[in-house]
Amino acid sequence: MSNDDHYGGGGEVGGTGQTRTRLPDSPSDPHGPRRGPRPTRSLITVVGVVVLLVAAIAFANRSTDTPDTTTADKAPDTTSTAATGTPPVTTKSAGIPKGFAHDEQGAQSAAANYATVLGSDGMFKRDARHAITDGVYTPEASARLKGPQDTAYSSALLARLGLDANGNPPPGNTFISRTVPVGTRVDSYTPTAAKISVWATGLIGMSGEKSVDPVRTTWKTWTFELTWSGDDWKVTAESQQDGPAPVPGDVAASSADDISKATKEFGGFTYAR
């Protein structure tokens, strides 16, 4: 430790009341020349500079194309979820697409298709709902969810929507529940697990002259946690939140008959990137 350090540095008088004397640098000084830096301190300084230089070179040469399997903390590139035209699947089971590709695009297609079927009118009928749950979720998740789902789709809920206890609409009415994916986002991905969010709009309500629950649009973001199970992507958990919702357009609402007719004439899709 130097004299300056020991006495607090700064002026000529230290904190202890003792007077400092600066030794001359002249070779003729009777006390001899002042000592230079200690060899060990110089060596440490040199090594530190070399380490910093190596780190800087490594950082400058680091490839910006290094793949990152987790994208939860950054927005995806617009091309990462752009349409490719690649068919997502070639087979279906009970009307549910299956056999999705074991890659990021396959996970996105699975999530979009699962949002569609989970938002369909089939969920309001017990047998159809159980078949959908078995087709979308892992066996463990399906077994865990069927009971709570049956409770959620209670007769009281069905009655509020204008349906009977079996999920059927009154004669002359058409119940509509349809989900239309607008886009997908990869929140995270590995070959064994993925988290995919689906931005979707939807239609739900009763179409009929005496309906007290007319068909309306919804906007939601549906997030799916997927796992690669049995040679396909399956859902282990999911959640929803409202929006983002655009400003409503100025197109006049159609009549109940037009809505019922459109529902029967226009079918759904198998969704892919």
C-alpha cells in the first residue's frame, strides 16, 4: 500500500497529522531512485488486457445465426411464422387432424388446429367433447380434464346459451361456435416440448329470429403447451386471454337467416403455415 493510500491522499498533510515527504526521482538522490511498479502487479495488468482482448475478438466473431431454442423473451421474426404452403397433416381421427411434423412448423400447425377444434360447437356436447379432448390432449391430461370440463359445460351454461341439456339448439335455430386462427407465435421450442400462442377470432351465439344470444365475434390469444407424445404433438396445458382486438368495422350486421345459411355453406379448414 502506498503512502498516499495509507494517509488518505490529497493534500500534503494526511489524516493522522503527519507530514508527507515526496522523494525525488533524481539518481543522485541519497535515498536512491524511486522504485518502479512491482513485477507481479505489471504481470496481472498485462494478463488482464490479454483476456479482455481475446473476449472482444470472440464477441466480434460470434455468429448471429446461432439458433436459439427459446424465444419467450423476444418477438419472433416476421418470417418465422409466415405461410409456407406446406400441408400440415395427411390424416385425421374423429375429424381432428393428426400426424403433425416433428418441427417448429408442425407445432404451430398443431396449435392452430387444436384451437379450432377446442373452439368448435362440438365442445358443447358431452360425447363429442370427450372425443375432442382425447384427440387433442395427452392421455394423462385428457383423463385429468374431462371431469372439470363436464362441470364447466353445465346444463346451466347450456341454458344461458339457448341449448338444451344435450347441447342442442331449439328447432329452427342454429347454434354457432367457430374459431378462426389469425396467426401463431412460437414462445419457445425444443424437439420434445413447445409453447405456441394462437391469435384467433371467433363466432359464438344462437342464430334465430327469437334468439336472445345473437352471434357475435370474439378475439382471443390461446396459448398451448405442447409435448411430443406418441409420434405427434399433444397438449399438456392451455390458457386464454382476451385480445388483441381490432376496431370494429362499419359493416352492417347480417340477418339471422344469412348467418345460419353461411354457417352451413362455408366449412372450416385444416390450418397450416
